[in-house]
Amino acid sequence: MKIALAQMRVKQGLLERNYQTMVLFLEKAKALGAELIIFPEMCLSGYLPDDDFSGFSGELLYYNTQIAELSKKLAINIVYGNNAVSAENNIPRYYINCVGTQNNGKAITTFDGGSCIYGKNGEISACSLNPYEEGLLFSDGFTAIGENRGQKITGLISEAVEKKFLALQEAYKSMDEMLGSPKYVFGLSGGIDSVLNMVLCSLALGKDKILAYNLPAIYNSQATKQAAAKVCSNLGISLNTIIIDGILKKIESSLGEMNSITQENLQSRIRMAILMAQTSQENAVLINNTNKVELALGYGTLYGDLAGAWCPLGDLLKTEIWEMARFINKKFGQIIPQELIPDENLRFSENQIYPSAELKENQVDPMIWGFDDWLLEQFGEYKKKTPEKILSLYKDGALKELCKKYNLENANDFISHCEWFFTKLYANAFKRIQSPPVLVLSKSAFAGDYNGDCRESQYKYEWTQNYKKLKKQIIENR
């Protein structure tokens, strides 16, 4: 029997469009001699929050009936979803996945396809076309047949950075369609996050979709302003500069003396007010620039730089941001200014730009980049580690090389920084809950229960008795 695996692009909630796509696949499969065609699960409706089909049940029944009639008319059998049978029974197994982008409101998830055929021993014998590409893969049982034979599993993309780059490109394109193909406003500080985000958008959608704004105040360095101008020049994008010092001084004169945090937050919110005004003026959409570590630690201002329609970088660690920048420059040429990218050991030379919010004099990010990225991964990935487990690893000497690399060999320094990190992580759940939808790129995205598994409650974290005991042992034995 000739079997067709239909790796199709599913449009969430657009039943008629999905039905028309299925019709095209059915007709093509039949013309090429297929007797059976298998579609991905939820291929008519897409994935919906809480499986809420109350508004779609009538439409689903209608289109299911239409597909059943097509099956009879074309004399081809149709299967929806993934039906796996044990290889022990000597029966072929197939995995059929959709391509495209879907969301549940808080989590934006891309589906890259990866449909495949399993051999007699349960190994993957062939996989589908390129990631995020529609197509038919044909099989006569355990192997692929025909001109489109797919590719061996060894031919698939293995580099994590490239997989995430492709997911970001797919998400930008799909979200653009969902949002009605508007223009996009970027607050371009000249730091690596905003620069990378704008570059990703330009590569996916083209430079004409972008409205870039640099909004400097007295604390913004000439270096970051030049970096913003440089990347815009590299992409052929006009950079709009609006100096906010005058607005800041007027508000300060009305409110009176402010502490440092208030003034920092005020700068961020002034910028956001200007950016949102531009989105209204241009009928555009604002994109958020926050990375995963900043989101985790609350290093951002509510109703300021944490605003935006969605957050493409919200599941990328800072180390991954730099890795992505290197990947793009290698693949597309030196688009991103080199002064924003540290070396492989995360060291910056004197003429480079160390990460800073630039909201006060001589400010640098309080994170220990590299170490804090690692720490966040321990909290989020499979077999999540607790604060107690982190201290246990330190006590047992398992973190010796890591601590040496980041100058945290001293027990007091290590515990002090970890407790700062833990405290920030737990205390800032309220910001993450109010943050824009995040593109899910890992199992630990701050995006609710939809592949991203970080569902959160707000509460005050207390150190456990075991934690206090471990801390005492470490300090006494240092």
C-alpha cells in the first residue's frame, strides 16, 4: 500500500482554509497513487486553549462530513492525527506533525514538522522536508518511496542556535499574518537585545516593515547610539531619534525630588509612552525586546520596557542572544556590530559595549552573565534543581570549575549571589504574569502551560530548614 504523510501548515481557528489545504493534499496524493493519507492531529481547527471547541463544533462536523465525502469520491482512505502501533507487531509507525505557529494567548509555539517514518526496529528511517515546510512524504511501509524520499535523520539540523533561529523566523512571519501584516515599532537602544530583535524581524519580513526609534537621555552613551545607527545603516533602515531629556525634566519639576529607582523607571515609561504613540500614529505594532534572564529576574519596568504585543526573545538566555548574533553575522555578513558581542568566554574588550540599561551614571547589569544563565537553566529544565540542590552541588565540589570561571569560589560570594538570584526570581512573578506573550523555544519558557511549563503563583518564598543547614555547613567549612 502506498501511504502519504501530509505535513501541512495548520492555521489556528481557520477551518475553511485548513479544509482547502487538506483538499489540495488529498488530490495530489491520489494523483500520485496513494491509497491512504495521514494528516496531523487537530488539522482542521488547530490547537485551541483548553480544547474549547464550543464555537467550532458545528463547523467541525460540517468539514468532517465534507472530508468523508471526498474520501469516497477519490477512493482514498483518510486518517487524522498520530496513530502509533508497536513495532513489535511488525506494523509500520508514522509520526505526522503540522508546520506553522499557534498560540494560547500567553504562549506562542512554532511547529517545525519533522514528520517521520519508523523502521522495523523502531529507528527513524526517514524524515520530512525542511523545517517549517509543507509537503507529502510517501511510504510503502517502513521506508520512504518516490521522488520525495525525505531525508535521513542525520541530515536534519542539529545546531540548537539554527533551530531557534528558524523558529524565530517562522514566528515573525506567522505572527505578522495573525496581526494583519502591520509595520513594527522597535525601541532601539543600541544594546544587543534590541539590535538582535530588529535584525531578526528584518530578515523575516523585510526592512520596510520596521520603524526604529532611538530615545536617548543624558545617561545613554555615544557608543550605544552609534551601535543603533550602525545596525540601521547595515539594514537600510531609517533611525528616528527623539531625545527625552526635556520630557524627563518637566515631569521631575512637577513631581519634585526623586530617588534613583523612580527616575530610572520614569525614563523607561517615558520611552514607552512615545513608542506607543508612534504605534498609534503609524497603525503599527510594538515588539518587546526582553530576554529570558531579564524576564526571570524582573529586570525591566512594568508599563515601560516590558510592554509590547509579543516577546520574541523571552525564551532566549543572554548567552543565547550572543550566540544568535554570532550565527547571524556568520550566515548573513556583519549585520550586528561586533562591539556588542563578547568573545566565546563572554569577555568584552575595552572598545566594546558591556550590557547596561543606561538609566543612571556608570550603570552595568547586575547579573553575572554566563553564570546566571546557567543558574536559570537549572531551575527550568528537566529535573529542575532547587536552591537546596544548588548548594549541595557547591558543597560537594561539583561546581568548582564553574565558580572559578565566574570568580565565585569564595563561599560567601557564591551564596550571596545565588540568594540575590533566588530572591529576584521568586519576587518577580508578578511582572512575568503581566508580561507580553512569549515565543516558546524551550521546555522552561515563562509562558504558562503550553509547551512552556512555567505556570506561576505569586507568593513570598522562604528558605527551607534544609537550605539553612546546608548554608551553615558551607560557611563553617570554607
